[in-house]
Amino acid sequence: MLCLFLTCTAAACLCFLLSSLIRVFAVAQLTLALCYVLMMFDSIGDWLSWLQYFSIFKYGMTALYIIEFKDRQFCNGTDPTDW
């Protein structure tokens, strides 16, 4: 719960920062959308993958994935005895 709160607070702080720096609303909104897209660069290409380390959303989502899925075992779907 703390991780989700901190991720939302960091996102809100980023929104406040960009809204105070950029006067045009459309440009600020586009910049925020690009910040969110940065965390999806794993599948885009190796030459852009370094940009994912600037995204606060990537770290927040990674922490939430670890909290949610650690110590769980999933079947791979090929062996019916695993179900």
C-alpha cells in the first residue's frame, strides 16, 4: 500500500512540476504522456532502452509487480499435472 501511495505521489509531483514549467496545456499533457510511455521501452528497441531509467513509473510499477507476484507459482500450461 505504501508503494502505491508513493508512486501516485511521485506522479502527482511530476504533474505539478511540469504544469508549472510549461505554459501550454497540450504540450504539458503530451510531455506527461511521454514520461509514462518511457516505462514501456523494453519492447521498442535496444537503442531507446536507456530512456526507461528516467521514468519514475517504471520503478513504481516494478515494485508493485514484485509485491504482488512474489512467492507465487504459476503453471506453464503445457503439463496438465501442474494444474
